Amino acid sequence: MKRERVEQKSFVDPVCGMQVSYKTAAAESDYHGKHYYFCATACREQFDADPARYVRTHRQHGSRRG
């Protein structure tokens, strides 16, 4: 069985801003094809309720993607 390769050793919890290791993350979630790691299940629950609130919007030619 293939394992997903994670090159980055730590990530920022998008809800609270805490540094989280993918190995010790309490929870994980996917949004628009990107994987997010969380320090606690409560942070993941907040994220899952309104992910757009925690994900940066990108500007291209003056328009916002959301």
C-alpha cells in the first residue's frame, strides 16, 4: 500500500495559528484539494463549519476567488 508523502514537517493550524506536526495532529481535513492539520478536534470542527473563513482568498486581476 502506498503512503502519502508529506514533505513539510509542520503546518499551521488555520483556526488557531498553532504549529502542528502531521505526525501528531489531532485532526485533519481536506478543502478544495488541500490537506489541513489541526491541533485539536475543536479547531477542525470550526474549520469544517466555515472553511472559507480560514482559508486565504486569492486575488487575480482585481477579483476575489472564494
